Amino acid sequence: MKGLVDMRSSGSRTCMPQRHAAAVPVKRVRPRHAAVQTQCILTPNQPDVGGRRELERRSALALSCTERSPVSAAEHLLGGSSFSQAAYSSPQKLRVAVDVDEVLGRFVYALNKFCKEEYGMDYNVADYWVYEFAKIWHCSQDQSNHIVHKFFESDHFNDGIPIIPGAFETLARMSAQCELVVVTSRQHVIQDLTLEWLDRHYAGLFTEVYFGNHFALQGASRKKSDICKTIDAHVLIDDNVGYARDCADAGISVLLFDWEESYPWSKLPEGFSHPSIQVVRNWQEVEAAVAAMAAVEAVPQ
């Protein structure tokens, strides 16, 4: 399938094959950062991409405390932090798992631009009542997966995903008192590109990166709740209601990220509540919520 058309005459937008010439995406070679080890975890029983050892990746994602102190720089720029030493004095840091798409970067925004340019599909973020693209685009799951993997090869994916406002500054402050890791449903095929994007926008903040390999063309997937339990994450910051409920049921605290209340797919069902799920609308609310959790953890039992 090389293209899609907007079936406006039928009253709904859908994906249908269309033959047209498409520019061959050019893969840009970026300079590698100064190498520092961080863990990059693949789903078990998957081949080690690029011939690297399974649990290690040379990257600038995780800088040691002696090389970087992001909280100091952030406090100097922003005038303070919710994470004071008085608020959190436990020797065990709160382990916070952070999603990538729609939490750190605007994936759907960039995907929509790609779909409009490549296939003539015209969608806005507000159209995504569920984070399942096949249902939004009215096509099969295979077609949806194909489109998304074509997106992965484009400049819209490589260079066109904007960061969420306030994310870096907040995480820089949090990193002094919390251990930050990435838990993403992204596929193994975009492992390198994901790590490079994190290098560019969130360098020095995350010690580990875990890939769930969901909606992949090949390879097994792993539930976020399983990953979070395996790595002993205390908190997950995620925009997906399904992942939030699954993790909350597994005993993990969840901050359901609905950025400025603009994510239709992040809305909990009417009347639903869970003691382990808290809705947050921006990174300032994330910081306040995590600081409160850290303070509770620090209280002697």
C-alpha cells in the first residue's frame, strides 16, 4: 500500500490503496554523542539490534552525578523546585517510569502531518478518541501498522516530533530526588531512533530505557505492567487509559497524563475511579504529584 485517499463521499475518512510516486526518505547520519553506558532493555528472546550486548547501550542518555547535575541548572533557571531535601530524605529514590509518546513528545501531531502529506489523510489530535490508529483511520490493523512503520522512515518522525512543554525542566528537577527510567510501547525497529531522540531532547535524565514492542510487524510484545513490576517502578507517567488501568491493578501508582485536557483517548470512563490513578494535565501537576508521593515514601514507617 503506497497511499491513502480521503473517502469523503462515503461520509467517513478511511484508508484505501492509491498508487502515486513518493519521495524516497533519506536517512540522515547524525554524529554520535560522547559515550556513556545506559541500559536499553529489549523484550526477552528478541535479537540484539545492531549486535550490541542485550542490556547495554553506549549513549549520552545517562550521565553520572559527577558529570552532570541537572537539578542545579534547572533551579538556577526556574527559581526553585518542588523537590527539596526536606521534602524527600529517604535513602531509596522513588523510581519513576515515563512514557515517550504524548508524554515527552507529540507523536500524534507529527504522525498527522505525515499522513496528510503522504496519503491525503486529514486528522487532528482531537479526532483520536482512542489510541488505536486502525479505528481512527477506518482500516485494518495491518494497514495501520504499515502506515506507522512508513512514518518511522520519514523526517516527520526523525526530526518532526516536538517535545511537550515543561517536560525537560521538570524532569531535570525531579532527577535529583527520583530515579527516572523510560518505559515505552515503542517497537524494537525504532530503538536506535528513539534513543537518539532522547539523546537530543532529554540527555542526562534517564538511566534505563525499556521497549514493549507493541503493534510491531515482528517480534513479541511485553505489557507495560510486566515491565514496571520487573524493574520495581513505583510510578508510571502515561497517557493511555488501558495501560494506566492495567498498571494500577498491578499495584503501580499511575499519573494519567492528559496534556492541557487535549487528549480524547486519555479520558477515564464516566464514573470510573481508581485509588492508584491520578489525572495530571501538565508537567507542573506531574511534579507536584510525584513530590507528594516522594514525601510519603520518606515518612518513617
